[in-house]
Amino acid sequence: MADGGWIGIAIPAEYGGGGRGITEASIVVEEVAASGAAMNGASAIHLSIFGMGPVAKHGSEQLRSRVLPQVASGDLHVAFGVTEPDAGTDTSRITTRATLSADGSHYLVRGRKIWTTKAPYCDKVLLLVRTTPRDQVTKPTDGLTLLLADLQRPEVAITPIQKAGRNAVVSCEVAYDDLRVEVSDRVGEEGQGFRYLLDGLNPERILIAAEALGTGRVALRKAVAYANERVVFDRPIGQNQGIAFPLARSHMELRAAELAVRDAAWRYDQGLPCGEAANVAKYLAAEAGYTAADQAVQTLGGMGYASEYDVERYWREARLMRLAPISQELVQAYVATHVLGLPRSY
């Protein structure tokens, strides 16, 4: 993928990338998922595709020149360290702390992160830390700083998490014990990390939506092929409306989700507000992808539960998209509050 230029498709051309947008990037990961690789394949590459957005937008010229060409070429793999065991999606409550040295040259990072994907295989991690205590800032999201830290260091302990699916890509708990990070590896200004992080959240939701869409597409394709070939009571099972109608409905749901994904990606690339569109795309694609995968298992019957036919893996992997990178419930809370103007519930 890196040799073909796909990893760096959304990295600016002056740093060795393709200079294209999230629209093109989302199409790439959708097709990777739809190939049958599903979330296993897409998750192996998507962070390299979208995750360097904060560095490209807010990093120093020296940091961009040093890091982005290596990411685009596939020589440098970067993990994402935001979520913590006791903070979850309430990012303002992270406790991983970075303390600036007396001479102002470096930070010492101490704390724990969870669900850090590909941590054993990445050289760097884009790490959100607190540099000013929460009780000393005006807004809870102030005082957070984004660092590009070394990951393969003695001060870093990486522990894989056993999980239900997407096991071609390891997810980990990572503990930092006074890890040194040079100030030159800070992304933008100290204390502004949450604002910079937001530049990566909408693209992440759009790409995850595209991957859910691709996973639903391949699950539906497998189900339709089986329904055409499997003969019971002297006719293909796809002739039965009990099989055909749910598959037809899944096709329509995936098509609708696709339009939402394309709209969100276009809005982001045009520099338009896209928070609503990105969240809606993620919600609809996650639901449509999971429903298609679940219906594929149902169509294949007992064989749908067998690893031989792949659809049980699509089902397990599609389930994750209803949880990550943000739950369906929090998407609904966002829409209720920020789109409909209802009172905030959290």
C-alpha cells in the first residue's frame, strides 16, 4: 500500500504525500475493507492515512519535514494514544501528565493509555497529555498538549488486550514511566492539544464509516452469492422472500450510508463545518454495516457461524464500529445537543 502511494494519499505533496483529501482516503479504506480484509485490513493502515492531520496542520516545519515523508513512505508507523482506563470518552479527565524540565528542553511523561492500536509495531505515538492540572484551567479541555513521542523505549510498557475480533491488529494498554519527550516533538503550542486533536476526530469518523461500509458490502456480497448457490427444497434459498428482502434492505441501507459518508468527506475537504455530517455518517454506516454482516450470518445459517465462510469474522468486526471511535449513544447525544438544540445530558 505504501509503495503504491496509498498510505500518504492525504499527506501534503510537499512532504511526499499524494496531496489528496479525505474523500479519496475514505474510498481507499472502503475498498480495502470491501476486498474481504474488512476491519483487519483497514485498521492496519487507516491511522497512517488520517492520523497525521494534526501534525500537518499544527506541527512545526521541522517536525513536519522530519516525520511526514516517513509516514507517507510507510517507513514510520505512528500509534494514537488518547483514551485512558479511567477517562474513556471524557477526554478532559485524562491523567497522563507531562512535566516540563527546569531548562525547558523536554517533558517527562507518566501515565497510562488504553486501546493503543499497533503499539508493539509503531516507533512513535501521537500522545495526548495534561500539562496543566484540570483544576487550574478555565475550560476542562484546556491544558492538554499533543506530543509525538518515542514508543519503543525502556520507559514504556506495552500489554496487548485480548479481544473478540480485529485480531490481525493488536490493541494495547501502554504505561509511560517518565518517558522523555523533547519540546521539539510537541505539536503546536502547549495547552492547545485538545483543539488540535479535533482536526483528527472528524476525518477518523469519516474513515471508520467508510470501513464499516466496506465491511457491510463484502458481507452482503458473500450472502447474496450463497443465497444464489444454496439449494433447499429444490430451489435456491434466495428465491424465498424471507431471505431476499432482508438482503435487499441491507443493500439500500448501505447505499444511504454511502451518500452520508461522501457528503461528510466532501464537507471536510471543502473546509466546511462537518461535525454533524461526520457523526451522522459514522452512525449510519456502523448500523448498516453491522446489519448487513448479521444478515449474512443469518443467510448462511449454521455455516454462517463457521470460520470457513468468513462472514462470522465480518460480523465480529462490524460490531466494533458501533463502539468505536465513539459509541452510537454518544453520537445521538451529540446530534440531540449540538444539532437539535436540546439540553446537554452529559
